[in-house]
Amino acid sequence: MKKHRKSDEPVASVLRDAKESATIEQYWHLAKRPKAHKPPKNYQYVEELAYLQFELIKLQEWVRLQRLKVVVIFEGRDAAGKGGAIKRITQSLNPRVCRVVALGTPTERERGQWYFQRYVAELPARGEIVLFDRSWYNRAGVERVMGFCDKDEYREFLRSCPLFEEMLVRSGIHLIKFWFSVNDEEQERRFQDRIHNPIKRWKLSPMDLESRRHWVEYSQAKDEMFAHTDRKLTPWYVVNSDDKKRARLNCIAHLLKQVPYHDMRPVEIEVPLRQQDTGYRRPKMSSQHFVPEIY
């Protein structure tokens, strides 16, 4: 049996993702299963993911046709698996309907704005789904722990955030909040994986590494945040993400239950006949610049 060297792991991780995507397509016939679906104990990860992704397509069509507005927030510790879940959700969806928002460090101008202002600009219009890869909860997490906001700003956030989210819900937005929970040992393992894998190294920022030093403070910040913002109208849903694949399936399955939708199975489409040749003469192929075929 061929042994994998450590240097082969970056390529192997890309191959695993590509194989997963390709294998999913083989299970699309399972989309005919009824919506009420309970996975068997010996379920196959890719088979279940294919089923859930097809349900996401139905949800997307329902949101688009019914002109709904959906916001999904993904929060949690660094390397908790938020990005992997978002990737599997968007994999089969239309980016014009479902888009991801991952804002960077606020500019000097944005720092002088109302705190929620730059997030409001990213909220969905009718018929759209917006996935926030981190959100306004930065103030209750990294900003609070790392001292990027003062105590008055932090207290004001805890007071105004529930009011802000209630206003969003009352305006017709479906707001779903996921917190990805990962244990200390698993986060350490994923950090090491990112350090030694150049393909994943971009995921590891200096701030991520610094968060390890403040593990307990982040725990306290999360608990206080939940105490103020885990409301009946806008609850937090905790995803156990020690096992990334199970976390993805559980997150998507729960998301599908949060927005009631009808079975919007894509309609069968027939390819129209090609236009008849009218005698038009195209330019010579030698006049065009082609990409070299090295494969």
C-alpha cells in the first residue's frame, strides 16, 4: 500500500473536496424521496448531503418566488467549521439568490458610523438569502476580548442588539443564528492542520492564533452574549462541530426547518432547436487567441 507523505496532504485535501463534489451528483436521483426524511443509522455522508442540497434548491426557489428575505448568521470560535458549512450550503445554489457576506476590518469612516450601519447595507432584498460569515456579533466577541471597543460601546451593543434583531424580524426578515461549538483539543488539531497545509494556511490569521491565548475570555464573552441575545423571537442554535461532517448535515437540516417551504422541484426543461444557418460567415479561427491546450 502506498504511504502518504506529509507533503502530499495539501494536494490530498483538495482531491477530497473535489471527490466529494463529484460524488454528490451521483446521488441526485435520491431527490425524489419525500421531504419528511429521517436518516438511517448507517447513513452515508455524501448521500445525505446530496439530499439536503437538493432541498436547499427547493427552499431557494420558494424564497425567490415568494419574495422572502432570509438572513443566516454563522458565529463561533475560530476553526469551528463555519466556512465548511457555508460552502456546502452555497455549493448548489444560485449566487444571485443566495450570497455570502464576510466583511473585513471596518474602515476609519465605518468606525464613525452607527455600529450596525455597514451590516444593514448587506441585508437581503425580497427574494434573497444572505449568509453572514461572522456578523455584528464581532462586537460581543473579538472586539470585546481584544479591546477593540470600550466598555460603553460593548454595553450599548448588548442593550441594542436584541432591539435591532427584533426590528429585522418585524420587518419580515427570517433571522436564523447558528453558533458553531468546538472543543479545545479539536480546535488545536485544526490549527495545526492549517499551519502545515499551505492550501489552508490563509484561513489562519494572527487574530485566530491570538484567540488561543484568550480561550477562557472568549468563553465568558460567548456566555454573556447568549444571556442578552438568546431571545424567544431570535434564538441561538448551537451546532456541535467537533465532527465537521455531522455538523454540516445537522446545520443544513435545521436550517431547512426554519423557513417553511413547498416542494419547488425544478421544472423539466427542453432545449430549443438551434437557429437555422442564414449564410453568415464567421471570422477565421486563426484570428483568435486560444488558450494553449497543455492538458
